[in-house]
Amino acid sequence: MLGWRWDIFCAVVDNYGDIGVCWRLARQLAGEHGYRVRLWVDDLASFQRLCHGLDPARERQLAEGVEVRHWAADFPVVEPADVVVEAFACHLPERYVAGMAARESKPLWVNLEYLSAEEWVEDCHGLASPHPRLPLTKYFFFPGFSPATGGLLRERGLEEERRAFLADPAAREAFWRELGLGPQGDELRISLFGYGDEDVAGLLTAWAEGGRPVVALVPEGRSAAPLADFFGAAGAAAGSVFRRGKLEARVLPFVAQEKYDRLLWACDCNFVRGEDSFVRAQWAAKPLVWRIYPQQEEAHLIKLEAFLGRYGAGLPPQAKEALQTLESAWNGGGNAGAAWNAFWARHAELGRHAVRWAETLRSHGDLLSNLVNFLKNKVK
């Protein structure tokens, strides 16, 4: 099976969630499983924010053992790979699909779907979809939170690396120094990653007027934009530091995925968005607040409710209510600042639950290993 060649296609629709997932998948395929991987990306400039050594002007380059190709409108004639991953229903180029059909040994074609906790996902996971005209079959592979799905992306040794980092004060202090901070005292350190349209002002007000100091660590871009209004500043570029009352807010430059993982591990609580950072926050095993990607007619709220139903099942009633209230407020349904105090009053219970939740997810296996085993069964 090590002879398999993989093509992964990623269309960067918005922000960095799609390419974040695809980049992790590609690196894990090459680094842990020894496969040859081509990653086709239509927006290399966005990709560069996650892979700092990437040159957006180059059509073809090697990055961390992965061949990165620009997915241009005029798609070149190439030999299709043995396994083709169509990430998030991005629609493969017609020329490439024709090449797949022309192969004597047809490729294994996978549509890697978006993550959802909804029950219907379990019924659709692994289903085959024959092409209406060509001798090709596509398989739907769903990430998820139960053994009846594909699980979540998780690199080999990730948990051991997290534990070692948290057990090493020198490593944590060195990490904080990289971000311009000293050793942590009695203040809370919270990562705040969102779309910029949440009730950020309400949350910042609660932190500024609270009884315990808070350091908010905010990635540059949309997440940081509301800081300028709140603090009355002209802008909120990377490196900016703002203070009011008990609150200090720092704008961080966009970091590589490995450093972002360490940020999640080191913080006391993590506000995350979309899919990629959401999954990484669960592996961080810390209290988390999720801003789900907004959809038309508020369809995303159904997905949020489905996740909270699964995630909150093991929480004590008051902690579950506090989590649901803050999640509702953070996703447009109320005052996030008012909800924060009740949420953090239950942080000990929420922290223990986060550890148990991560253990449960690990028992389901990791997404890539599950995907490889699924494909192996298709060629028996």
C-alpha cells in the first residue's frame, strides 16, 4: 500500500479552515504513512499564511514532503493518482476526471466531507456514489465524533507531545517569550479566534471589569478587527497591545499550525472557529467556545446544537447550561459578557470534561488511519 500516490484537491472558499484541514492531511500522509502526495490548491496566497515557506508565485514546489501544485483554471494534463481526495465537495476539474476514467486501474475517489455531529452523518458515512456517465465511483467519508464516522484528524504522538509540553515549565516559558510574554502569573490567558462579528465588545467588557486579570491573545485579521473599536485605536495590527482595567489584549501574527497547537495547549480557555481550530481545541483538552461557520437561514445553529448535545452529555447540569448559554451568545443569541461569568465559574468541571472528551475521541482512532483502512477494504 505504500505505493499509493495521492492527489488532494482544495478550494479555499473562505478563511483558512479548508486549507488547514487539507494541509494537515497531506503532511500526515507523507510524514507518517510514507505516501507520495500532491496537494492542489487554488489560492496559494491564503495557504502561505499557514505554510510560511511557500511561494505563492510558483506553480509547483515541495513543502514538508508534500508536492504543492497551483490549481489553476486552465488545469494541466497530469496522470491522476491512485487515491483522489475531493475535499469538501470542491468539484474536480473535468480534464482530471476524464483522466481518472481513462486509467485501466480506476482511482479510489473520496469526497472528504465537512465535520458535523448530526445523526444523519453516521448513515451516510462510507456510502458509494457511482458517476452518472463514467466508470468511476466516489465514496463519501465523514469526519465525526462517534465510532460510526471517520473520526478526527490527529497526528501520531500528538497527545504525548502535548503532555510533555505541559509538564515542562521551561518549554512553556520559552513559548510565551516567543509571543512577547513572561511566565504566567495569576492571570487567565485566553486565545480568541473568531470571525469578528461575535459579541466581542461584551466579552472584552466582562474581562476588563472582572475580578481576575485576563490576557486575550488574538490572531491578526478578522478576529482582531473589533479590538480597534473597543480600545479606540486606529487599527489592530500584529504586535499591537491594548489595556483596559483587568484586560490586556495582544494581537498575534498568524502562526504555523504547530505553534497554534501549543497556544491552545498553553491557554486556560480557547475560543475557536470553523473546523480546523475547533478540532485542535478538542485535542488541547481545555475549556472551549466554538463559533461555528455561519450559514444561510441559520442552518449552522442546527449543527451547533447537535455538537453541544454530544459534547454536553457528560457535563453536570449547571456546567452544561453555562456552556450552552455562552455558546448561544457567542453565536449571535445574546450577551457574551454576561454569559462568560457563569461559564468560567464552572471552569474546573469544564476542564475535567474536556480531558475526558479528548480521551473518548482518541478511542475512535484518527481520521487518516480510518480512511486508509476504509480504502484498503475497497481493493480487497
